Amino acid sequence: MTRVFSYPLVIMAVYYRYKTKPMKNTKTKLMAALCLTIVWLSACAPNSTPNPENKTKTQSPTLNSFTYQNPIKVADDEIRDPTILKYQNKYYLTATGRKQRHETVNIWVSGNLTQWVHAKTIAKVGEPVTWCTENLWAPELRHYDGKFYITFNCPTSDIPRKRARGGALLVADEILGDYQVLTADKPIASPNDTHLFKDDDGKVYSVNTGGWLTQVDLNTGKPIGERKQIYPFGEKGNWDARLNEGPALFKRNGKYYLWVVGKYLVGDEIGIGLATADNIWGPYTKDSRNPIFGSSLCNQTQGCPYDELNHCHPFEGPDGKDWFSCFAKFNSGPNAGEHLYIDRMIWSDNGQLNLNLSWQPQTVEW
């Protein structure tokens, strides 16, 4: 306010100066009038000093959120061995369906991971893979270099109790097909639960039951070179002595992470084990916490309702981070059967991986 009251004094001084001493010419008069006008306008201008009380408050960024609760029902079917692929803001699910007794390979689609609809049947027993004449299970969907690949498994021999098992491979330009057979004569890899992994150098591998790793050619549908067992069965008494299947391989920060499904020789507890390596061919070091997820963890957690958690695979979640899917089994109750389970991977600062266990509503914000 001090500045506003000082300007009239200046104006009066200028006026008195030119009244007592008349200006000699018109140009001088105009300049004086202009100066008086500028001074007066400056006096009337509002004070530009910021007022702390009128500061605009910084608004918090808008949060995205996603709420989910396990288990998740997939259409009207029970499912096991699920894998999820995120593509163009939608999620595509393949799984072993229970309703049709392993007779078909299907794709379900969802915009939010919680509501699924059947999109298409991709394969049936004997069609289009003629040597798959009985039971199809554990299908997986992959997207590499603009093409889509589906693998699924089936017996390759009719000899009772000695049935070899292997993986069929199909390819398409669109996610829902039409899919063409690349393994018309024999499996791309064996034995069971074929899982494809593409490394940073462009090479593609199949990991199968028993911890067998094989490099494969996606153009021909054939293996390259000899396979190697990178995760052997555990010794008697270990948690993975009886079962070693359902593998999943992924890579983070230059390190390879391998999940396998294991089981004790005695009892029904099934768990998910973790092994890590710096080279895809190994050696792989089994995590000292194994099994890091599954029935044993549930049994140690108060209120956990699951009778089995099995066959986990990684996928990109709604927040763009690492998530995983598996199937949850209930022996009785309103959720009796096998259903989809999804949750977050949790990475510690030292790179240790944990899998979140939940059955109450969960909300993730980002």
C-alpha cells in the first residue's frame, strides 16, 4: 500500500514543476503528459507480491486402481494349468479345461482379469494335430516377433503305462487364429508340460517336465541339438523328490528364474519351487526357502482356504509389473473345484522373489 500512496506525490511534483516553468514546445508537453499517465497507471496497478494464502495447491496425480479377489471363476468352466498373455490392453487365457475332459484347447478373453468369456476353441483331440489322439492339457500362448504360438501336450504312444508325452506347436498371425500346425509328425520337445521361453539373443527354448531344456526352431517346429536336464528331481526326503513338472522360465536383470511344481514322496502337499542361474543352461541353484508357494505355505497361514495351489506362470499385470497365475483347488465348499488364481510377484531390494498369497479382496494402485 505504501507504493500506491507515494505516486500521487510524484505527480504533484511534476505538475508544479511545469506550471511554474512553462514548457517551451508542444513536444515537451506531450512527453510530460505521457510520463504522468504512466506514473498514474503504475500507482493504480495491483500489488504483484505473491499472497501465500492464495497459492494454488498442487493436486495429487490421479491413481489407477485394480481390485480383485481370489479365486476367479472362468466362464462356466473349471480350469487348471492357466497361462495369461496381455495383448493390446486385453488378457488372453489358456488352460486345461475340466468341463470338456481335456478334449479341447481353448482361449478365454478378459478386459479386467476378473470377468472371462470364451473366445475360441483352437484344437480338439486329433484335430488339427493328428497324433494327439487322447487328452490335451497345459496349453500355453506366446507372442514372439509378431506371431502367436500355442503349445499343448498329449500322449505320443498308445502303450499302456509307458506312454511318452510331448508338446504340439501351432502358429498364427492373429491371436485367435487360424492356427497352423508346425509339429505335424512329432512333438517339438518332450516329455510333458511344454513351456516356451525366448531369450534376449532371440533364441527360443522349451522347458519340460523333469527340468529338461531344449533349444527349438519356431520356423520348423523342431528341436535344435541335444536337451539337458537343468533341474533334476530332489533326493529322497526333499520336497521335490516325487514330482517335477509344470515349469516356467523367465529372466529379470540378467538372471534366469525357473519355477517347478514339486511334491514330497509321502503326503499330498504340492509346492512351487524356485531355482536361479546366470546362464540359461545352468547351473541352477535351488532356493533354500523351497517350496516358496503352494499347499505348505497355505497350511502355515491362518485362514488360508486353498487345498492346492499349482502350476504358476508369470504375466504382465494391470500395473505393468510382474504378476503370476496358477490354479487354486478346493476339495469342498462353495468354490469346490479348480479355479484361476492371480496375484503379484513381490521383489525385495536384494532381488529375492516372493509370491503374494491372498483370498480377501485386494486393491492395487499406481
